[in-house]
Amino acid sequence: MEAMIFAAGLGTRLLGETADTPKALVDVGGKPLLQRAIEKLSAAGVSKIVVNVHHFARQVIDFIERQKWEVPVLISDESDQLLETGGGLKKAGPLFSGKVPILIYNVDIISSLGLQQLESVHLASDNLATLVVSERKSQRYFKFDADMQLAGWINKRSGETKISRPEVFDQAKELAFSGIHIVQPEILNYMPPQDRFSIIEVYLELAKTQKIKGFLDTSELWMDVGKPDDLAAARKLFSGQ
């Protein structure tokens, strides 16, 4: 499999850290988040990694080019316009082989999930996309039926819903998205014509006709360090390493 790290975000929730540093290069336990993500993906056996950049893009590019990585690390440059997750994947499409699944990983996620296990589950299925989810508190949830097919999305704070399969939506199980997903390269054929859009919107639309399924993560560690409190907790966790 190949991989993409979403690293183009502005890091607005971490303004104290990202005023002059991209979120991807925020340090946790002596390593930038981007390095942690690349090393995890490399250890999982990916053959190539694509990193999208926007906020302080030059810093991220320079960091990548200075290192000696175990696998090729390519840049998808969004300096001119932040394309969101779907647009970012679409723009990066030509950098992939088109022959193997693409593992997508948010740069601000720290997780002990076994990515090779995720790959095995995905390859054994005929899913167009497999979304890593968990049973944890969140403001927003995906909803899945008994077969873990995506049925919709809900924002618990605002009450907003997006329904893919109305016949099962009300009874569907609420699970929180983990910012890790694996897709077949054919998903690039289903992208909308515009440049900027969310991959979540693509999944919700495709779930009406395609297999977009959840993978329940029960591993011990999952952290989204995109917020100050969570970043502090991650630094405390890794302080002894």
C-alpha cells in the first residue's frame, strides 16, 4: 500500500505553537508530529508517502528534504490554496501508482493501531473505503449499520445530520472517526469537479451506493493533538522517551 499524510492544516487550535511553525512540525517528545507519522507508516510497510503542505509549506518541505527516510516521501504542494481533505487527496492523485490501496493519516494523530492489521482487513474486503472509528466521546459521529456500512453523520452539539441511508440511520450506531482511513485508488474516479471539498462529504455520498465501511479500533492509544490540552497530554506521555 501507499500512504498520504494530511499535513496542510492551519493549526488554528494551536495558535501558541503554530504562529511561526506549521502544525506538522510541532514537537512531541523530541520528534515533530510529521516525523512520528512518517515513521509509523514506514514501519507498516508502505512503499511511498505523499505529504500535502500549505501552512508554512517551505518549512515542511525543507524538513522532509533534510531527512533520510526509509521510503520515498513526496510533496503535494497546496501553497496557493488549502484544498481540504478531499481536494487534497484529489490533487495528490497523480503521485500514486493507482494500483494499490492508499492509507490516509492525519498528521496530528498519535495512535497505537496496527496499520498492517487495518490493511489486511481492507484487502480481505471489497470496500471502496475503510474508516477507522472508535467508541469514544465526540461532538461529531459517523453512524453505521449492523454490518458497519456507513449510514450517515451527526453533529451532537448543533443537531445537524447528513443521511446516506435513511432506512437505517435512526438505529445506526454512533462511532467517532479516528482520522485514519484506507481507500482503493478507484475512489479518485468519484471525486467532484471542484478543487476544494471534504473527503467526509465524498464518503457520505458514496455510502449510498458503494461499500464505505467502518473498522472498530480497540487499541490502547489514540490521541488527536490538535488542541492545547491534548498536545500537553501527549508531551507528558512521551516525556520519558
